[in-house]
Amino acid sequence: MIEIVDLHKKFGTNAVLRGVNLKVAKGETFALIGASGKGKSVLIKHMIGLMKPDQGQVKIDGQDIGRLHGKKLVQLKNRIGIVFQFGALFDSLSVFDNVAFPLQEKTRLGAKQINDKVLAALDNVGLKGEEEKFPAQISGGMRKRVAVARCLVMDPEIILFDEPTTGLDPVIANSIYSTIQKLQRERNLTSFIISHEIPGIFKIVDRAAMLHDGRIIQVGTSDEIQNSTVPIVQKFLKGEIE
């Protein structure tokens, strides 16, 4: 479903991505781990077409997103949902209107259809009855779940999660992980999770990869990564490198 081939990206003299290669299968829950500020979010921006690579390709279901334009690019982007690090909700809109926003902007659905889809999405993430509240009136974990619901209403095949548990306490973080697992079971989504939350992320993913110095240095199952013999991976897992 996702294939990244020899991806390079430089900002001035700073080479952030230096030949990233990665494959994620359809229906897989995959994590990209690594220290903060080392290119994980830059990679995810390439995956949704917000950035163009200096070299290499990002293929979604066989299509090179960097070469698509116009209607074809829009169609591909509509198959991908993203949950940003801090939710990216509109403070002036209610929970209901935040979730309804992409349907109102990108579809021709009627008011009743939008209402039904929004309520179903909120129910799916455990927020039934919260639709009239505003972002300032709900917790950080609930805001993250609203952001997930906003993705779900567009029926994506892929969801990209950018640091979904950053700033949350362990109990709330676990509730976000449970939500991701529930969606995976029910919808067979392909989930790509950017995270530096160790070891919690290993509870829910099929495989993980570590990004270091602009390259993928290891890919494997949760057990394989946690038992890695690669020194840099072990140092990161033990919190010994930034």
C-alpha cells in the first residue's frame, strides 16, 4: 500500500532524509520511531503530497504521489487521512462541526447524510454525546479522538498518525492506542504511526522501523526491534540518545 523508494530531502545544507526506503503492506499497522526533530514529520508530509522530494519516490497503492496533479492527486489524497500531532481542530467550531468540516468542503452530501456520518464517527471513537462541546471544553485525549473521527468520516484507506500520544498521560495514551486497534479490526485500515513513545507503541503495531540520520537503520516486528543488536536502536530504546 505504501512504498518509499530512495527518498532524499535537503533544507539548505541540512540533509534531513538521505535515502529512505520502506514498504508498508495493506492492512498493516506500522510505526516509524526515532528521536524528535530527525525527519519523521518531514517524511509524513511527503506521503500526503505536502512536500516534493529532491530525489526518490513515495508510492501509494502503486501511484507516485510526487508525479500526480489535479484531479488524480485529489483522488489519491482523499484515500488518505491524517491525524496531526496536536489535533489541528478549529477552536471556534464545535466537535460536531469540526468532524463535519471535510464532508461540507469536499462532498455534496446532504445535511442528514452528514449528520449521520458525523454521529457514527464520533460513536466509533467513544465520543457519543460530546458533539456540542468545543475543543477548549474537552481533554487532550478527547481532542485527539475528535481528530481521528474527522479522518473517519471521509472513509480513508490509510490513516497517518503524527505523534498521536504526545503530551498525554499513560492512561489517556493507552485509550488512543485502543482506539487505533479498534479501527484496525473493524475497518482493516493501513495505519502509519510516527512516534517516539517507547515502549507503548510496540503494543499495537505489526512492524516498526527506526529513522536515524536520515536513513532507516532497522525494520522488524515489535519484538525484533526491542531485542535489536543494532547499538543505536538499543541506545534509543533506553533513552540514551536524543
